[in-house]
Amino acid sequence: MRATTTRGRKRAAFIALTAAGALALGACSGDSGGPGGGGDDDGGSSESGDVEIRFSWWGSDDRHQTTQEIIALFEEKNPGITVVPDYTDWGGYWDKLATTVAGGDTPDVITHEERFIADYANRGVIADLESLDIDTAEIPESIVDSGRVDGTLYGLATGVNAYAMVADPQIFEEAGVEMPDDTSWTWDDFVQVSADLSEAAGDGVWGTQDIGFNEAGLNILARQKGQTLYNEDGSLGVDQETVAEFFQIGVDLQEAGGTPDASRTIEFQNAGPEGSLLGTNAGGMGIWWSNQLGALSDASGHELELLRVPGESEYERTGMYFKPAMFYAVSATTEHPEESAAFVDFLLNDPEVAQMQLTDRGLPSNLTVRESITDQLADADARVADFMADLEDEIVDGPPVPPNGAGDVQDIMINLNSEVLFGSMTPDEAAEAFLTQVADATEG
Amino acid sequence: MTDTPVRPDAPTDRQRVREQRPLSELAAEIPDTPRKRKVGPRARRILKHVLLIGFGLVMLYPLLWMLSSSFKPNEIIFREPGLIPTELDLTNYSQGWFALLHPFHHYLLNSAIVVLGSVLGNLISCSMAAYAFARLKFRGRPLWFAIMLMTIMLPIHVIIVPQYILFSSLEWINTFLPLIVPKLLATDAFFIFLMVQFFRGLPKELDEAARLDGCGHGRIFLRIMLPLSLPALATTAIFTFIWTWNDFFSQLIFLTDPEMYTVPIALRTFIDSTSASSWGPLFAMSIVSLVPIFFIFLFGQKYLVKGIATTGIK
Amino acid sequence: MSVIQEVAKTRGASRETRKGDGKAAAIFLAPWFIGLGLITAFPLLASLYLSFTDYSLLEAPNWIGLENYTEMFADPRWTKSLAVTFQYVFISVPLQLAAALGLAMVLDRGLRGLAFYRSVYYLPSLLGSSVAIALLWRQVFGADGLVNQVLAYFGIEGVGWVSHPDYALGTLMILNVWTFGAPMIIFLAGLRQIPTMYYEAASIDGASKLRQFFNITIPLLSPIIFFNLVLQLIGAFQTFTQAYIVSNGTGGPIDSTLFYTLYLYNEGFGSYNMGYASAMAWFLLLIVAGLTAVNFFASKFWVFYDD
């Protein structure tokens, strides 16, 4: 039986009923793999036949289906390894992951995200991937580096996304407003265009959805001005003036009539891509991650376009960046590091995987693989690929991995931006609060 | 309150109880005719129906909206949010049924197993504990009762991790045991308390009489308390059914293999805030999963209202 | 069984009653005791222990004494979440109970099709914790929702109620009242336990409906009212799912729906401060246990048992 000694120790600890003992063992024990999967061999050595590894990811039904097919393909190509799927939606995913880690049942291969990876890396939950046999030759170094925490490689990017403006040309056309030139537009132009569009399009249609709820937008503005949201060491690299300026954009939009009123804005914000301003044909623009273009286009029924974020030529440099869509990470305590590594390698480098999932986990980070699917991409996916290819030369670098506690920052952002939009805080007050609260959340 | 409640004098007549009258005779004194209400004039009755239907429609609006949206193609649910669907499209149902790793009935079946186990467990174990708390005198009763209530005052979120560690050390993770065994062991204090309240509402003379008839606690419990508490048992069964059917968090945490997933977990996999969500299939399958509980309720509710007034003792 | 044996047994039984039923109680409570010892106690005590530690879930806990508690009292968001929760509990619980009792009486008897009505009125409670509820609630209380459509008919321009900091909590209270099904059912079952002869006797005495309600229904239903009050209170303090789903997990807008348990959850699972979350939970337990104790004490004055 797998992990009998660990189990035995754990049970002994439990019988002793020292809560401390049980919890400590839970968190530290080297147990891993599916707790229900009793089919493993005794020691986890790779030669001795059947090995079971657990792979966890988040998503919705489409992703679950393709991932099942991918797993089936892997099992076919690697007899002797069984991959147990473990999936749920984004919200439930993190609760479950943390609980299984606490219980000593960490999945062997974990899908991760940049805002949480430092939390897991710094606490020794996930392994140094460079000690494992995973081929990263085809992945650009900047993308590989996006998974480093303090120099150690903890995550390999599944693919990349860009935070970009999404526009609905049909709404622009119907309103008789010209689409902006995204290579030269400034933030002021953006406010102006939004106001014009609201004005021209009439009741129930607005220029843009508010852009202030995600710290990625702030990061882009900061980078344009030669700053950065987080420094390499995890401290804040943005000054109060810039944060205030970012919140001010929301106020300007509201005053100029480019966005709906505050409570309607929050309603759109909470409704996901399908219920968003663009998704319901109630507006011309919105800022999204590039991989959401498909969902937005489907919902709107229009052919949406990706535009550069405003201000790319306004300040010192360009601010847009490629964000690792997700990471694959491997448990530090897995009993099957080799099989886990083989699976990650397969996910990243096998062209057939890419054929199946296309851009669902971001535009593939393996360039050869990316090329091999480019001509198969249709509609929205193709437009994303083209857009990203155009950006390739303009993007200077990528921001470092966010520090521990970065998962809280979006909540802080949502909260403060709401304060600003409802007029209960000035942009300056919100900026000050932002810096204190983020520093609090990310210390330690 | 100064008014003492109106009490019947018949069953409190100790003298007659001492005469060792058979229980059936005693029970016959409890009226079993439905309360005769003078049914108002026709107009008033119709008005009542109209009001009930009207209010019901307002209350059901969100549900009706969901029902109607489940017939709309996924893309137009948000663009055309009106209540009346322009077309009747069943693809959400067929798509939703087969969208996940297993067809949807697999999850329905898993949920049914968990639910059945939970209902049985709660019915047996909670009613037993309740009988002890309601009718037996033993040392430390108030203290144990307080402890019992305390166990439901902590939010699940802080006990789920220790629970996980406990069940994991028992190797129960990814089985239905963590969901069913606790119910067999009366960990649902809500229902213990519920039945305590109902048991205490039953005339004590009944079990005193039974005792004089020579019944032990076991028989009093089985022959008198349980049959007379049918509404409480039905409430327990129905609530356990519904709450287990809808319970998301513990099922999410304790079941890791999609093979074992239940309806609430399956429903969540239709939506994901970071990518595209299948709202149409979600609505369709939500409706599907509501159907069993609606019918359970529709048929179960007649036991809910079978109070002492309509139950005889045999 | 001979008559003598039977009599002897009866005597024995009645003597046993006077002395207490320790043995019988042990048998009837056995499952509960086993459950308490094996399943309930450990997680409970573990969370108490964790409340004195720094516990990230990802690493072993670290004893820090009372630090979580002192930090809590200095945390403005904690105070806010407490305020939100108290406001919610003290407004929505009485409203929900009143609605439940009122409808239980209407749906008790005397009309055709009651079984159907009962089921229909229970339906919303089945939906209360569905993932779809956020969307459905937006259909009613959103900027373009049902409520505003009705208001517009009267020429009044509403706001987006669900996402306005002044009204969002109110819509959640309405959501709670809307799911009155559970207490309604318990009331219905309780009403059915009141023997009809009381009403008949009262009618003969010429007591009005209102008097019957206060002199028969309320006293005889009081154990059930008490039950609903105690448990709805305990439940309302732990309100989580609806606020979590409707506000997208943020407790927004501007923390206006930051329920205690939602904040606790965000601290525990979002910020990996499970120690702090446990401290919050135990403080909540103190509040709820205190209120429940008060409730039990007060019940001596208004709850009538038949024993």
C-alpha cells in the first residue's frame, strides 16, 4: 500500500489527539497522489509498472472535456502511468487545493496562477522544475522566467495572454464613430472616444466598461511611466501619483459619460464575459485578457477586435506585457516526480495537445507548437494570435512574479475603485489606501 | 404573557389513566376529524386563490426566468433577457446532459446515494438523541444539550480543514463516507433540536400511560413518539434531502475524483469566472436537478401536515 | 407474561423514572456520543487550537498566543463585517419568521390545492444556494431588473439595487426572506400538532380569531417558534453562500455585504490566514452562544411545553 508509513504516523498522531501534531504532520508529510487512488505501487519508483499521478486544474466544461482527451492521449503514449483528473471552477479550485495541501494530499501536477504561485513556492509546496526533466528549449526565455520566484523555477507557463482593449467595430460603425488608432491613442483619447460613443450610440449603449477593477491595468500604466506594480523583491514599485492617475481615469470616464453609472458598472463587472457590456451589446469597449476574446465574441454575436491599451506611445515606454496564462507546477512532495515531469513535458511540448486545446490555456508558450496550430485557429483565436504576433516586437519585458499575498490585491482594487466610482473617496485617497493595503497584504 | 393557554382537560385526568385503559382507546380521544372551518363565501375563496397565485408568481419570477432561459441558446440569454423565449430550444438540455466527463445521470445517481444515506442516518440517529434529550432524565443533560448546539455554531470554513485531515487519516477521502457516516452519528444538531421540540410538544400523559401499560423506553420511542412525530420526521427527511442535495462545499472538498462528483459539483463545472461559462446548460441542468426535489417535496408534504390531530396509534 | 410480572415491570419502570434514566439515555445517545467523540470534537478543538496560531494551510501552524485576537479587535474590516452581520440578522430573521408563520397559517388548511401552493412557495428555498442565484437576483434587483421595470411604469427611476452600497445588503435581506420555505414548513408541521379541539372549544366560547391566535396558536406553537428563532439566528450569523455568490466573493460594493463568515472565508482561504479565520470563528461562536443562552433564558417566560 502506498504511503503506509506516512498514514501510520498520521493516524498515530491523530489518536494521540494532539491537534498540533496532526495538523503539522498533515502539512509536512510527504504523502501525495490521489487519496482515493489505491492503485499505486509500493514505493513510487518509476520502473515498477503502474503509477498514478493526480492532475488538478480549474475551468469550465469545455476545458474539462479537452483535458480529459489530452489525458487519454498521454496515457496511451505512456503506458503504466495513469492520470487522475481533479477539476473544478476557479473559485472552488483554490479552496480545495489549499485543503488538500493542508491534509498532505497535494496533487502531483498542479495548475497554478501568477498571483498565488509565490504563496505556494515560498512555503515549499511546489518543486524546483529545473531539477526535473522537462524540456524548455522551445519556450522563449522571458516566458520561462515568468515562473521564477527568487530565481528558482516553480512554474512553467502554459501559454501567454495579454491584457488588452477589446472593441466592437459594429457598435462604433452603427454610432458613426471612428475606431481609434490604437498605436497612438492616449488615455485622454480613450476617455474622449468613450464619451463620443456613448453620446452617438444613444440610450442603453455606453462607450466602455470601467477599466479600474483589475490591477493589471494599473501595472500597464505604471510600466508606461517607467515604474512597475511590484519590484523583483516583491515590494511595491509604483508611486501614489500614478495610482491616483489610474483611478482618475475612471472618474473622467464617468464624468464624460463614457461609462454607465457606478452601480450599473459593478453589475457589469460581476457578470463575467457573458453579461458584460460587450457581451450584451451595450457598449463599444472593455479591457480584458486576450484569451477572453472568444467568450466575448460568442456572447456578443459580433466580431470583436483587440486593440492596444491606450498610452503605449504616450510616456517613456510601452507597458503591455505577456502574462503567463497559467502555470504547470509539480508538488514538492510527489512520490512520482519523473512521471509528473513527463506529463508536464507532454502538456507543454506535444503538438497534439495544442491541436486539442488550441488557445484555451493561452497562446502556447512553446513557439514551435504555437506555429503548428496558427493556421488552424479560427475566428477569435486567430485574431488573438495575430494581435499577439504584432505585439511581439513592442513588448519590452515581463513583470516579475507577484509576491506572497498578491491574490488579495484584486479585491483591494475592486473595493477602492468602487469607493472612487461611488464618490466616497477621491482618487488620491484611494491611491494612498491602495499603497498601504497592498503593502499590508503582501508583506511576509 | 398572563393568559394561560387553553388546555384540554380530558387526557390530564389521572384517575382515568390509572384505570389502565388501552392506548388505542386513549388515542381515540384525540380528535382525528380535520378542523371544520366555515368556508367563506365563494368570492372570498376565489380572492384567496388569486392572491396566492399572484404572490406565488412574483416569488417564482427568478425561477421562471431561469426556466425560460434554459430554452434559449447560450449566446442570447444575456442579450435578450426577456421572460418569454422566442423559440423553444432544447439543445441546452442535451448539451448539458453530456457536457461533462459522465452523463448527468451519473451525478444524479451519486447525489442520490449520498442523500439516501444522509436521510436514513439523520432519521435514526437524530430521533434517538432527541428522545433522550426530550424525555429522559440523566445527569448533565443541560450541559450536553448546550454542547450539542455549540457544534453547529462554527462556520464550516474553519472546521473543514481539520475534518479533511481527520477523514484523510481514515482514508475516507474520495468516498461517500465523510458525507454519510457523520449523519449516522447524529452530528446534525439542527434535527436533534427540531425533534426535541416536537417530542416535548406531545402530551406526556401518553408515554406515562404507555409506561403503565408496561412499555419500556424502546417501545415508547418506537410505538408512540415516532408515529406521533411524523411531521417532524418528514421535515427532517425532506430537509436533509434538500440540504444534502444542494450542499456544495463539503462535497467539493471530500470528493476528488470526477467519478464521484455529485450534482452541485457538476453544476459548478459549467461556469468559470476566468473563461467562458455555459450558462444555458447550467440553467438546464439546474432545472433537471430541481425536478426530483420538487417532486419529493410535493409528495412528502402530506406527511408534513399529518399532525397528531390526524394520526391514530395502532 | 403473567399479570404479576407485568405489574412488577410496570412498577420498576415507574420507579426508574423517578430516579433518572441514565442507562436508557446512554443507549439513545450512543450514536451522538460516538459522533461527538470521533467526528465532531477533533475539528472543533483543532480550530480552537488554530485560532492561537499563525496557520497558512500550506505550512505547519505556529503558536502565536492571542495575537490573532488582538489583531482582530484592531481590524476595521472585522468591525465592519460584524456590523453588517448584526444588521442583517436583526432585520431579516424576524421578517423571515413573520413571513414564514403568516404563510404557514394561510397554507395550513381550508382551501383546495394547498399541497400545490406549499410546494410552489417552497421552491425559492431550493434555489437559495444555487450558483445561478447571483444572476437571478440581478434579473430582479439589477439596474434593468424587474423591480425597476415596475418602478419605471410608475415613472420612478430606480438604481441598480444589487450593486449599490446603500441597498445591496437590503437585497440580500430580501433574498433571505424570500427563502422562508424551511421555517414555513416547520411551522406548518407545528400547527398540525395543535389539536383542533382547542379551537373548537374556543369558538364555542365565542373567542375571536385574533384571540384564538394569541391564546391558542402562539402558546402551543411556542416551542416551534422558539426552535425557528434559535436556529435561524444561528444560521443567519453564518450567512455565507448568498453573499458570496451575489457579490462575486468580494463582499462588495465597498464592503457593504461583507458578512462575517464571508470575511472569515476570504481571510482563511483567500489570504491563507487560517489562524486568523479560526480566531474570528471562535469569537463568532461566543456571540452566537451568548445570544442563544439569552434566548433559552428568555424562553422560560414565553415558551410552553407540555411537561
